[in-house]
Amino acid sequence: MVSANSPRRPSAISSQQVVFFTRGDNLANLNNAVLYVTRNEPTNRLKVVIVVADPSEVPKRLKKDLEFLDEAYPAIDIELVVWRGTFGPDLIDELSETWNIPKNFMFIGSPAGHLMYGLAELGGVRVII
């Protein structure tokens, strides 16, 4: 878990978390996701989620890269979540319900041919990079 120490109390709107699903993208893609959220979403809380079959699949630099971004953007709290499972509509439904985060507050990067589902099947998840 990576989170910034914010001296402010979040308002109801800014306390709404958003989720960015990553495949362990490089620092530039993660930075673009943080920039997108800071510029376009009324929140200061971002969960970066990587879905893996085994925790050993998590890129070694991911935590360090997110810690760097957390320091670079002190106004936004960044949390890393490693989720064991398979990315798809069922997982999105489960996380939306479990975390009480609407699906339209969940984002993926450009799938670049890696997505096994049509975007419509993901129930409102948005593409941002």
C-alpha cells in the first residue's frame, strides 16, 4: 500500500476513490493515469490495481514507481492493490460492489490488443491512455 499523508480532510466528493487497472505499466503510463485523474476527476484518491494469477507476477518496479508518483503528486493519495484473480467483467463487478466504487470511476489504459473482452462488457469502465 502506498499512500500520501494529507493534512486536509477530504470532502464527500473528493473522498470518492477511482481505480486504475494496470498490467504493471511503465512509469510514463502510470504518470499519465495520475495526471488524468488529477485533471479530470473530482477526487484525490486513486487505487492502482494490478490483477495477477500469482503475486510473483507483479513487476518489481511497480511499488517503487507508485511511491515516486505519490511523492511527486502530494495532493493525491495513491494506493497499490495487488489482486489475485483474472481481469474481466466478473472481477469488475466484484470490486465495484466490495469497494463501493461505481464502474464509471474505474479506468484501464489502452488495451492495445490485450483485452479479452469488448469494452461494453466491462460495464462502464473507461479507457484513459
